[in-house]
Amino acid sequence: MISVSKNVLFVSMLLTIVVVLQFKDGESGPFDKPRVYVSIVNDLPHMQLRFHCKDKKNDLGEQLLPNTGQSFTFDFQPSFWGVTLWYCSFSFYGSEIKWFDIYVEKRDQDNCKHECHWKIRTGGPCKEVSPSEEECFQWNKDVDSSTRQLGQ
């Protein structure tokens, strides 16, 4: 009877250690999805790109890519529930503001498992699906841009 209790105690302690190690960095857990890295590339001809990206809890602040070909990368851990959404406002041509959902988990989870590469163009953002293929999107339907500022 004593050896069974020792075995149960040993297994319980081992499971406790495994669970504690899973949560040791404060962010990861046993059911977490791998981090996703999103890169945004200025693909505007001879124009600077100003943008501001956020999700429900995080705000990356306003970013500036002054030259064609420059990029900005950020990363996050998708939600366990599969509802992660990152959206950005983009400004070029001076004061023209465009909006786009740069990461929608339901749309992007299959071809952006770990990395999502976007080229920002005047007609809309284009996502790299493979090294030789892109999928281009329209800008989101604009909310009255006169009432929204870049970064809000």
C-alpha cells in the first residue's frame, strides 16, 4: 500500500512540475499556438508609408517606412479561441487614410502559420501566399475618414 502511495505522489509531483514549466514565462501555456510574425513592406512607388496597427489589447503605435522596400515586423501569439484580429490604418499621399485588417485568424491561419508578409500598395495590401504567388485585397470600406485620425 505504501509503494502505491509513493508512486501516486511521484506522478502527481511530476505532473505539477510539467504544468509549472509550461507557464514559467507568463505567456505560454500547454494549449498555446505558435507565435505569428507579420511583416509590412512599403511597396509604394517613391512614397513614404505611415501606419498604426493594433489589436484588442495591444497598440504598436505609429510607424513610418520612408522608403520603398523598407519593412516593419511585429509578432503575437494567436488566441486559443481562434478569433485573433490585428487591424491597421495606413496613410500615404499626405492625408489619405486607408484601413485594413492585417491579420484575421480565420482568413490567415492556413497560409500564415508562422509568418505573414504584406506588401502595401496604393490599390490595397498584397499577401505573399508562396514565394511566387500573392493574394491582393481591397482596402476595408472606409468609415468616415474625416472623423478618424491616423493612430486612433
